[in-house]
Amino acid sequence: MTVEQIHRDAENDTIERRRYLEVLHRFTMSQAELTDLDDICWYIAKTAIGDLGFEDCVVYLLNEGGDTLIQRAAHGPKNPERREILDPIEIPIGEGIVGSVAKTGRYEVIHDARDDQRYITDDQFRCSELAVPIVCNKRVIGVLDSEHEAVGFYSDEDIQLFTTIAALAATRIDTALALERLELQAVALQEAREAANAASAAKSQFLAAMSHDMRTPLTAIIGFAELLDSADVDDRQRADWSRRIVKNSEYMKEMVGNVLDMAAIESGQVQVKVTPFNPHEWLSDTLDLVAPRARDKGLVLRSTVDDQLPPVIEADASKLREILINLLSNAIKYTEAGEVHLSARFESSDSGDRLTLVVEDTGLGIEAESLQQVFEPFTRVHDVEQFSTIEGTGLGLTVVKSFADAMGGKVDVESTVGKGSRFTLRIPCRAAHDRVADESGGSAIASENSVLRGRRLLVCEDSETVQALIGFVLERAGATVETALNGGEGLHKFLAAKQSSRPFDAVITDMQMPVMTGYELAASIRQHDQMPILALTAYAQEEDEKRCLAAGCTAYQTKPIDTETFAITVTRLFSGDTAS
Ligand code: ADP
């Protein structure tokens, strides 16, 4: 080596060194002003292209779980200007060259990727690749990666510069990452807090609405019931007040029904019970239930039933009834003038039979943007202040939708503000060709026909009022009734009667009672006797039915009882047909 050569090499070294120092100086000065993670990453990529003369540069950062590298910035032919990465590349730790660098924490330079099996082609094959780890506090937090189409493109200086840039940026990236994750956590926390607040506000609103809604019919019930006793009442008034008491009680029963249904829905206990029934009778009974309300508001209540509707279908009649009552009640509630129209259609196709019920009204209508909200629990979409006389809890349609879902059906709504709304329910169900069990039949006759004549019944119930009511209904149907205020007294009377010559024919018992519960009473009776036992409970859930049957009861009836059909329910105890 000549003296000149040594000189020239030294001179080259000095130029190289100066360039090296300049690049790092510029990089350090400029990045000092950056705090945003994207700015920092983008600046690294730009430096690699502008100062190092690379063709492309990608910054990968480790995800929070620490198992995947995610592309955070890229500068190169694919992304020359725009900073945002639309579809960030993700590389699992250990995979490809970038993944290996993240795993080992040591840089890799590939001079000819054709010789390296780990090379992953992204958009196009390139021979050279340089990947250096970004290490902070001895932890790999990301990888800088660059590729070039020429073989052996990256020099030792390139490697040194790239590695130094990674080292200079590491702490800033780590801090920015931590900040970003903190901000995300804060946002998530805030969102969770808002959701919790909204849920609790909805619940308080619901409780307030519920107590208001309960108070209104209760005031009417108590008030009119007290008036009934006064001396100067004529028959017409008495009949009118009785009707009001019944109407308000029915409204309360419906509300409580919805709340219980909601509880079942929330605890995932909705179960579908399919039975054969006569849909024609079912429709007219359901319409009868809401007809007085329509009449009171001067609305026309119409129905159209398709000829194709078979005499017997198989579906969950009780859930269907709740759905239809909710839809009809709403249509009546939210309509001031005009009509409410129910139509029923039945279609058979290869995919099965389907019942479609449409409830249309000429009422207030619903704004387009609120249409889907109406099915949310506790949600009322009209201005509650403006329409303060319309009572509601915002649960009816939630029950409708949950029941429709449970039955494999669907409910849809269309509406025009000021014109009216149309709710359409489509439910898969089967046309049945066998005869229906006589479900309704004798309700009104029950009282007159003395269907329980000659039966000796023991009624155990801790509420004297309910005891008196049940006693009256059963005696009206011809039975002889004895009562007990709890299970203990009930068991005593049962045993005494069994030893005498006149045992009871059946026991009707409340389940929640002091001293001895209905469950205990039923179990004790079963040790001596197989007589029918009818369980009465306020809990209208499937679980409770199972519990009653497990305790030895023959059948199950929820409260409040229907005074019209209760005697029939009791006669079924003797026929072995225990459907409640
Ligand atoms: P609510 O107890 O308030 O009636 P729902 O869940 O049954 O609760 O209905 C939710 C909301 O949807 C109602 O508060 C009302 O704003 C709106 N809505 C329901 N049915 C109708 C209808 N037929 N016409 C207009 N608005 C309706």
C-alpha cells in the first residue's frame, strides 16, 4: 500500500465519519422535538431513505402481548408520502428475518435472500435485507427493517448507522408506546365508566317509571275498591267501578309479567314450550283482552285472518300471546285516533310453515333513527315529558324481541312519524292435524257448573286475602274448602283428615310460607299419600316449576290466579291432565 493510498483511505474515512456524524446529529436534533409515536416512527423511516440512501424502511413494534411485531411506519415505493398504514403487516416473533431479529435481539444482514429460507416475500422479492432490533432496557421493543433489490447492498456503515438510529430512538419509542397504551387504557376505562353509568341511569329511570306506573293503577284499584263499600252506590256505578278495578289490575299484571320476563331473559332462562292450539280462538281471546282499551280511546280494533290459517297449529301459545298483547297494547297506547289492525297469515313452504302477525296503527309513529332502539331494554323513544300521560317501562318490545328470537322468529318495524307504525312478527310453526286438547272450553261455565261438587280441598296460603279469594272461587264451583295459614297447620289438617273418615281429595298450596314451606309440606304429604297437590307460586320461572315438581307436587300454577279458569285448573288435577 502506497503512502497516497493510505492518505486517500484516511481521507475517505474522514468523509465517511463526517457523513456518519452529520446523519446522527441531524437525527438526534430533529427527533428531540417529536413525542408522538407515529411521528417518531415516520421520522426514522424518512431518515433511512433520505440520509442513508435506502430504498425502503419499515418500523415494526412489538404488540402489548409481546408475541407479534406490527408494522407501524413504512417509507418506500409502496408508501412514499402517506403516513397511515392501511393494512399493517403482522409478523409473529421468530418468523422470517424480522421475527428472528426480535427473538435474538441481534441484527441480521442478508446479502442474497435466495440463500436464506427465512426470507418472506411481501410485495416483491428483493435480494438484500437489513434488520436491526430496537432495544430498550435490554428488551426488544421493535425492529427496523430495510430491503434492497441489489445483491450485497448494505455496507458496514449502513449497518452501524441503522443500529445507532435504532439505539437513539429506542427510549423515545418506549416512552411514547407507554403513553399511547396509557391513553388507550384511559379511554377504555372512561368508556366502561360511561357504560356503567348509562346502565345504572337506565335502571334508576326504570325503577322510577315502574313505581310511577304501578302507583297509577294501584290508586285506581284501591280508590274504587274502597268506594264499592259506600252506601250510596247504585248498580250502574258499582259495575263501572268493578270494571275499572279489573282493567287496572290487568294492566298491572301485564307490567309485572314483563318485568318477570325480563328477569328470565337476563338470566338466560327463556324456554320455548310448543303445544298444539287453535289459533282462531287464540286470536279472538287475545283481541278480547285489549279491546276495552281500544274502545275507551275510541279506536277501531280490526282483524283480518287469512283463510290458510289452519284450525290447529303448534307453537308456544303463551309466549306468542305476550308478544301480541305487547304489540297491540303499544299500538293502542301510541295512537290517538284511527285504528289498530291485526292481520294473521299462514304460509307453508319447503322450508317449513310460518305464522306472520302484523300489527298496524295510525298513531304517533317513530322517527327513523330511533327505529332500532325501540327493542333496547328500558328505552322509550318518545319525549317522556311531552307524552307524560302515556305510561310505559320501555320493556315491552324487549320482551317481544327476545321471545321472537327464542322461538326462532323475527320482529320488524316500519314507521312514519305522524302516520303510524307497523310491527311484523314472523314465527316458524307447524300446522298440526291432530285435535287440540280443550284448552279454553269451560272458563265461563266453571262457576255455574259446579265442576268441583263433592270435592274436599285443603288450601294452604299465608295471605288471608288470597286464601279468601281462592276459597270463594273454589266454593263457587261446588267444592268444600278448608284452609291453613302455613305448611305446619296444613300438614296437621291433612293428617287429621286422613285418619278420619273424610280425607281431602287434593291440596292446593302456596310455596313460600312461614313455619313450613309448600315444598316441605308436599314432601311430607308424599310420604303418606299420592293425592293431587297443586303448587301456587309467585315465581313464574321454569326453574320454579321443576322445583315444585321435584318436591312432589302434581301441577304448578303461577299467581295471580285467573278467577275464571282456576276451578278448571283444579278439576284437571283429577283427570290427570295437569297442564297449567
Ligand atoms: P313502553 O313501555 O315505553 O311502551 P316498549 O318497549 O313497548 O316500551 O316500547 C319502546 C318505545 O317504542 C315506546 O316507549 C315508544 O316510544 C315506542 N313505540 C312502541 N310501540 C309503538 C307504536 N306502536 N307507535 C309508536 N311508538 C311506539
